[in-house]
Amino acid sequence: MIYPDNFEQKTGFDEIRQMLADRCVCSLGVQLVQEMQFQTDFQAVETPLDQTMEFMRILQEGKSFPDQNYHDLREALSRIKVIGTWLDEAELLCLWRSLETISGIVEFLNREENQGLYPNLSVLAESVAVFPTITQGISRILTKFGKLKDNASPELYRIRMDLTNTSFSISRILNGILKQAQTDGYVDKDAAPTMRDGRLVLPVAPGLKRKIRGIVHDESASGKTVFIEPEEVVEANNRIRELEADEKREVMRILVAFTDTVRPEIPSILESYAFMAQIDFIRAKARLAIDFDACKPILEHKTIVDWVQAVHPLLRQSLARHEKSVVPLDIELDTKNSILLISGPNAGGKSVCLKTVGLLQYMLQCGIPVPMRPNSHAGIFKSIFIDIGDEQSIDDDLLTYSSHLLNMKNMIKHADNRSLILIDEFGSGTEPNIGGAIAEAVLMRFNRNRVFGIITTHYQNLKHYADSNEGIKNGAMLYDRHLMQPLYILQIGNPGSSFAVEIARKIGLPEDVIEDASQIVGRDYINADKYLQDIVRDKRYWESKRQNVHQLEKQLDQQIEQHRTELESLQKERKSIIREAREKADQLIQDSNAMIENTIRTIKEAQADKELTRLARQELTEFKDTLEIKQEDSAKEQQILKKMEQIRQSQERRKRRKAEKNSAVTRQVPSSLQEPSPQVTEGQIFKVGDTVRLAGQTSVGEVVAVKGSDITVAFGQISSTLKSNRLEHCKRDSRNEQPKVATYISKQTHDDIYNRKLAFKPDIDVRGMRGDEAVQTVMHFIDDATLIGMSRVRILHGTGNGILRNLIRQYLHTVPAVKDYRDEHIQFGGHGITVVDLG
């Protein structure tokens, strides 16, 4: 039951109904909008809501759904039920297009993937008939512009060909007559044949109409032109008329014949049109729900109102046009507290709250999604009553208070625990004491019947009753008494103040009048109202704090969960990388061992055959070239570093062997040129004239300069500045007082060092090399630079992923001759170049 009869006008649902009708494509959907009614059955409410939500997803996902050619042909189909009637060409075109639309909708909803996505819509399409025979038949006889094709029948084709030929003949004859008349001056030079009464005629001046033999059919409105049909084309024009009549008869015959094939299918076609109307109606609701940002709340099979951030859709659209926003409402009614008594200042939003609840509940039970949070809970009510506004009527001798009492009588009579009542300004319109008493008595009856309701009031006795009785709770529309403006926020738990004194002072009522009023009601009443305001203010403050803490806790929980998820992901990724690196390393070692064993076996089998040995070594070299250093493979990087250290140790061993060989050669020279073998002594303090040698070397030199830890030593004709920790003292020989410095350097060695110094370049480019190849190249480069006494060199390795740069710097860190290394200046290469200082 919906009370009163103008409920939709009071709540604004009539505007919602009109907005739905405007979003329908055809009159089929509009009719369903007009027939839409308030439903009390749970399934009758939930199913339309589910259908609308599914269609919202179709629209939001942008899927290709047939949304054109929704034509209403119910009247035409009813007319052709009589034998001998027919559908005209325009109606056939509409039938063709609408049946194809129905077929497209059914095909879309019956797809296997869509049946799972849109189950409620798919159920609608299960038993809908499509008519491919009819659509194919129409396409054979009708063009896409809605005209019968020439080949719709052999007779129609013959007639239209005759029409074309005869018309062409008439045009040719008329053009000849027109040219002759223009030459004779009977007709204007710019004149052309025209049509009058379906016949081709020539425009001629009235004074010259006797010059052309024929029939005058018409004259212009000014009387300055007459239209003559020359006698040469009269018969041809008569023939045209006859052929046109034949064409009409043939067209009618074709349409009647085709309509006869459609007539048996009329009941099924009407059922399919009803399906199309339902789709149009659901689509309109979905479009409106998207515009309202609406959703389907959690629907429960009981009476409950637990709404989160509910919004009046019409108010939001109205405020949006003025670039303002609406304040959402949180409302909760259940069997424990089924009535909410709202108090607060005038124009504070109490009436809007009533209308919001009435409109949204009515929309919901009409199958329309509502603007609130999806986690809201909504129930099904059997009836809704509303008492808002002024219902006084002179004709019915019904005054304001009488109309309120009449509404109260009907609510008491019909409302029960499945009813929702909405009452504005409860008890107003009469003397306050008796009005408040009657209102309290009615409220007691509502509470005893467990009626659900929202009631607004200013009466203190109703606030006290709600505070002291179960089943009713107070609510307040908040008001900022500092800015003297409403906040439109509903707060449940405490009654609200009417702020009568503050509003009177803001309006400018004389202060002495306000003071007199305060004395009349008593200071205790004024203080009680003030204390009530303070309670509401404090509760609002602590509620805001609680919400902020809750929000921060929620954010913290989200961040903790996010970090936990990321950590688990990183651990999984780390394990995967390590496992993959180990597998690749194992495979690499297996391949390397296999290749080395194969090479050794080939060399042994070749029995020192040079060519076969060279080929085997070439295969081993090519295999080594195929190995790549992966950036993420830390195990492989360690293997390269180990190999690099092995290469360095191997070079040191080669140098020692070479030094021993040179020592053996020196022992073969004459005794006068031989030098005694130097012996190392303890101590690391050097002075000019000391005899020293490089640690681990046999070549002896003389200290020529000392500057801190930098020692300049002359090795024959070559001077080098070295760190003291790289030098060793030479002990005196027992056969000589002082050891002689090695002054003999072979001419070949001297020339080799001199040529190296001339050819040496302080820059080296290792870009594009593999890691081990680049390190070995840098190793030789640093040795040469140290040998010829360079103080600074530059290594160009590029930026890339930084692997080559790191490997080279790890090597440089192990070289004693390297004093420092760093990136080049940003203008000259930055991270792509390493500058090395040698000491």
C-alpha cells in the first residue's frame, strides 16, 4: 500500500519516471515505464535489479549490443490480422529492421561466454523466437531504403522497364519540341520541361500558347506562364499513366502476398516485440543508474534500513548544476530501533532526509538501482506512508492540522511491522501543548506496533520520550552555530537543538526581545538547550577523531599487507633467480668440460698433427666465444673474477720465469759485466743512493729522490716513481763492499721500451668485449703504463648495465700500482669512463 495517492509527486518519483521514459528508444519501453509499479515480493524486486546491474556492466564495458531500430509495429500487426490487408513498404522496412534487432539481441545473450556474465538477461532470451525466413523474404523484395525492388516479381520488372523506356521517349520528344520552340522564340532560352498532374509539359508565355499545338494543363499563379502538353506526347503520357496504375496494382499484389506469409507468425512476433520492449526498459534503467552513480545494495528478505552514504539523486543533479555537492546520509533502522526521531533547526535538511528515504525505498522496490554504497543493506516493505507538506483544501473543508490528523488516522489503521512511515513536523499546526501530547500518544502507538519510520519534530516531549523508551532513537541535523549555517549532516544518538535563539539573533531580532523571550521560557530551558548543543558538538568532534583513527588504521593495514605481499613476491623471485642461475651454471660447466675433454681427445688422437690440433683449438675458442655473461647471474660473475685472478697469477709466474731466463743469460756474459746477485734486507726506510729492487723482481736500481712514500728509482736509463711498499732493500754482497747497480740493459730491451713509450696511448676502449677479455686487456694496459712511467690513463668501458665497469674496478682495486680511480667528468663521459692514477 502506498499512501497518499500523490506519493510520487511528494517524493519526486514522477520526475524519475519521466527521466526513464526519456531514455527509452521506442514507445514499447515507454509503455513499460508508465506501467512500472511498487513491488512487495522479494523476487519481483531482486530480479529486475539484477537484470539492470548486468545491463549496466554491458554499457560500462562498451560491448557491441544492438541498440538501434526498436520499432513498435503492434498496431500494424493487429491491422493485418484481417485477410486481404497488407503491410506497406515503410512498415515492411520497420519490421525487417526490428526483427533483425531482436535476432541480434538474442544472439548476443545466448553466447556461451555471455550466459555466465549476464545470467538474468540470458534467461529472458531463452524462449524468444527469431524469424530468419521473414527477414530474408523482406530482403529479397525490398531495398535498404524501403522501396520494392524491380525484380520483386517478373511483372513488376516488365512494367518498370516499360515506364523507363516510355519516359525516356517522352523526354527525347519534348526536348526536340523545346529546342524548336526556343529557336522560333516561342519559349524562353532557359525553359525546361516540367511536371503537371503527373504529365510532362512545356512552360509557354500566354500570348504564344497558340503557336504550340497541345493541351493546356495549368498556369502559374502570376498568370504569366501556361503549361502545355504537346500533342506529340499526349499518347505517350497516357501510356505512362496506364503503366503507373499497373505498377501500383502489382506492388499491392506483392505486398498482400508477402503479408499472407507473415500473418500466421503474428502472435510469436508480438511476443518477440514484448521481449524487445523489456530490453528497452532495462536499458533505460541501466542508463539512469549510471547517470545517478547508483548500485544494488545487499537486499534482505526482511524489513531493514541500513544505508551507507545514501544520496537524493534529484538533489545531487540540481546542486551539480550550481557546482555544489550533496551531503550523503547514513541511516539505520532495524527491529531493535525501528523509529528515528530527527530534530534540528529549520532548513537544516530534515525534510530532505525524509524525501530521500521515501524516494530511494520506492525506487528500489520498483527495480531501479539507488545511489548509495554497495555494502548498504535494504529490506522489503509492504507499504509506505508519507505525511509531508500542506494538504489543506478549501473544497474539502480540510485545514492544515486536520489534514495531518487524517493522515495519522490512516497510518494508525493500516501501518504494521512491515510498514515504513515518514512524517514531517510531527504534531505541528495546532496549540503546542495539546499538539505535542497527541503526537506523543500517536508515537507510542507506532512504537507498540513496531512500525518502521522516520519522524521530524521540534517538540521536547517527543525527544524525551525517544530518549527514555526502547524502539525509538533520537537523531539530529547538525548546525554550525559559529558560522550560523546548517551542515546537513545526520547524527544518530542525541536529539538536536532548534537553535531558535541563535537564528533569531542572526536575523536581527532586537536583543531585548530575545532576552524577554529567554526569561519567559526560563533560564533552565535556555541552558538545557545550550548543553544539548555542546553535547552534539563534542560528539561530532570525537566522532571525527574516531573516523580519522579508523582511516589511519585501515591505511596502515593496507600498507602492511602490501609490504608482506611484495616481500613474498621478492622471496619467490629470488629463489627462482638463484635456481635458474644454478641450472645455467651447471649446464655451462658441463658443456665446458665436455668441450675440453673432446678437444684433449682430438689432440691425442691426432698425434701432434698440427692442422688437426689447430682445428681442435679453434673449436674450443669458438665455444668460449659463445658464452655470455648474464647481468643477473652472480654465480657466473664470481667465476669470472676467479678466472681473472688465475690469469693474473699466471702472468706473474710467466714474468718470474722470464726474469730467471734473463738472469741465466746474464750469467753467460763476461765476468766484468756480471753483477752480483742482490740479497734482500729488512727495513722499509729509503734514502737517496740506496740500492733497491721491485718486490719479487731481480732488476736492481738506485734511489734518486724521496718524497714521502713516493720513491724515484733509476733502473739503468729509465726512471720510475714507485710506492715504498713495492720496493725492497738489497743487502751488501760478501765479496764487495757495495753492490753494483745493474747497468747492463740489452739494446733490444732498450729499443723495445722506447718503442712502447712512443706507441703508447693513455686511452683504451674495451666496449663490446666480454668480461674476461676486457679485464685481461686492461691488465696488459696497466702493466705497460706502469713500465713506461705513465701517471694517468683512461679506460673507456661505456655505461650499459655497469657490469664491465664493476669488473674492471674490482681488478684495479687489487693492483698496487694503482693510486686512485674515479669517473671522468660528466662533460667528458661521466660513468662511461674510468680515470686511473698510477703511483
